[in-house]
Amino acid sequence: MTSTGIVGYGAYVPPYRIKAEEIARVWGEEPERIIKGLGVKEKSVPGLDEDAATLAVEASRNAIGVAGIEPSKIKAVYVGSESHPYAVKPTATMVAEAIGSTPEVMAADLEFACKAGTAGIQIGMGLVASNMAEYVLAVGSDTSQGRPGDALEYTAAAGAAAFIVGRQKEQMVAKLEQTCSFTTDTPDFWRRQHAEFPTHGGRFTGEPAYFRHVMGATQMLFEKTGMKASDFDYFVFHQPNGKFPLEVAKKMEIDVEKVKPGLMTPIIGNTYSGASPIGLCAVLDIAKPGQNICLTSFGSGAGSDSFWLTTTDLLPQNRTRAAHNLAWYVERKKYLDYGLYAKHRRKLKSL
Amino acid sequence: MAENIAITWRRIPERYRLAGSQCMTCHAKFFPPRKLCPTCRRKGKIESCAFSGKGKIFSLSEVHSAPAGLELEIPYVLAIVQLAEGPKLTTQLVDCREKDVKVGAAVEVVFRRIRSDDPEGLLHYGYKFRLVK
């Protein structure tokens, strides 16, 4: 296969936050138990004028900044989300138009619960390797929904990450060495047509869903590449809460210190399609040239995409070209109380 | 009240990515785009151009009584921003209050929802600005 790589990446997280403590106060839960149980202290909340499309545009503009390419050379745009603003009318056309890639561009929206963003990277690798496109933009973006009072409400957050896949070695900040997927029909989490909030299988979302797929895909990647856990410098796993990725590390005998740099959920919440992609951005923002990164996403329903990336010499200089990096977005915070949060998420029936 | 679809569609390039125009004769830049240079008239040659999205606050006001469709967002800051390339535009400033903003403060463009034809109508997107700290 022609080698492909990431030539640009970027993230976006809205400035609004709500503390787990504040949500627990409203529902009469013990905050310490929730924070300890989920490993999440606070989560990001979208602004009143933000949605998966606006988040995707800002992340994509940062990715284009890092890549330093003409947006018109991006020949395909894929936006993965489970909170696309429209049921019918693509988010990808808005993103392509806003970044200036139209009209000669392939575009489509993707949906695979929390892993539609990494599915876009895989599609991008195929199009770029087969010479059907010079550059492909893959975005994972969500303003995820959690039913008031449900456990998901403590984690369902908003954020996006964008990646530009290309084939020119002299432009790559990280080579995409290999990818594979582990997919089955597993009903752990879903949202029916017209339903406002998702439904989940409680404890069933753990062992047969998250752990089986994340560990299955990561193990498959090890077998396909001959790499071992000790060969990787960083691991980024899908992060529905702050604990699951660390448990995967323990089960697979991976040093947890290799997982922590890419673990953003404890401070921004679960950004769904943005979650493991934002984790990858966090790692790319600090990695040195020549380091090996393993990224494994997870989408309910269920499947995991696993990637082996190797950072290049270009990474340290090119990453400074983004208008704003992930840390800039994560550090600016405006706290909301539950009332304002309910307004932001339009959880009051009259809104 | 819904905005005419054709008007929305025609404005997508300027709203989404600050597409403007410039006169190649006198080098004046225009936003929103003009089709005729008011200085050079027939001697002017108009071409499209893109603005960088950087600018500074020229004037501002905080809105407490919003027009229909923006009631949820009050209080919000409305500003006249002078773009780095010269032209001025009126825009909403996001994620701030009037007390956070000074005339001359640096701002950058962001992409946001600008209105929503509820409940089944079109969502309209476009530029707003944010303080650069």
C-alpha cells in the first residue's frame, strides 16, 4: 500500500464547562462517588450558537493551518458525528464550503457512534493511497446528548478534532503505518430516529462492548504489525469516562503513563466522535519525532479502529502553525450552573 | 421569520469564509463584496479576494433586547470590527460580555450558527468574532 500520513491536525473544545459536582447536586447524587466512579471532574458544553458543524469547522481550520496547504487541494471531506445538526442535509458540505474546498470535493457525513471520526481517517487513507485524492479531511465532531439525570449526563460533552491525510512524505507530521478494525453487531448503546436522548445497556456497555472491541482491535494491530505494547510511546484509547482507558492498559499490560497524556475525558468529558481523535491531538502536541503512537477508537454498535502512527521530524515545527492548539482551548473555561447548562443544551421543553 | 433561501445561499461565501472583493486598479478591498469600485468606476477591475479573519474592535454595544430568534443569547455583544485589510463589518462577539471588550482589542473570526428557522426550517451559519487573548 502507498504510504499515507497525517499532514495536518487540529482540535476544538468550547469554553463552557459544568462540574460533575453541580450535576450531582441537582440529582441528589454524592459528587465524590460520581467523580471517583467515572473519573470525570467536569465536561465541556457547547455555546448557544455552536453545533457539530461549527465545532468541525474550527478544528478543520486549525488542521489546515498545521498542514499549510491550499484548502482547494482537499479533495474529500468526511465528518463523523452522532449529533449532525440536520437529519437530512450534510454537515460535510458546510465544512467543505467554510474551509474553501468546494466545489471539486467528495463529501459525506459518517455515523458510527463515537468512532465515525476514525472511520473517516481510514477512508482518507484509502483514497489517498489509491491516488483518488491528494488530501482528505476527516473530522470527528460531537455535541453529545445525555438524558437529564442519567449517568451519561456527567460525561456527554462537546468537542472536535480534524485530520488531513496526505501522501507526500515531506509534508507528514505523522506516518500512518497501519490500521485495522474489529467490528461486530453489539447492541450496547443507540438512539432511535427522532429520539432526543440515547439509550444504553448500563453495565453491558463495558465488557462485551468497549473492552472486547478496543482490546480486540489493539491486539489485532499488534499481530498485523509485529509491534508489542513496549514498542509504543503513547496509547490513545476511546475514553467514554476517565477509567476505561486505564483499565484497558492494565488488562493489556501497558504502562498507564503512556495512556495518561492522551486522556482528556477527565477534564473535558466524553466528546464522542471527537474523543479519541482529541486524545491523539493531545499526544501530537507533545510528542517528539520518531515516536510510536497507538490510537484505538470505539463506537457503540460496535466497533474499534486501531492505528499505528509514527511521528516525523516535521511535527515540532508544523504543529506551531495552528491558530490555537488543544491546550489553549482546554485552559479557557467559563463555568455554568445547571440552570444555564439546561438552557445551553435546550433541555427545557419550552426552548 | 425565515430568511429567503436564495438570499442565504447567495451569501454563503461571504458568511462562511469572509469572501470579499478588491479593485485591482486602486487596490481597495470591499466587504461585503462590491461589483463596482466606487472610486475607479469604469476604470476599476474587480476581483474576488478572501479576508484573513483578523481584525480589531472599532465600536461595540451590548444587546439586552434581542430581535426575534436571538432571545436566548442575551446579553450579547454586537461590534463593528475593522478587518486587518481595512473594511469594517458589524458582527456578534462570542464568549464575552461588554466589560471584557475594549475598543482596539484584537479579534479573530469564528464560524457559528447565526439564526435558526424553527422548528423545521433552515439553520443559517456565518461569521462571528472572538477576542484574541
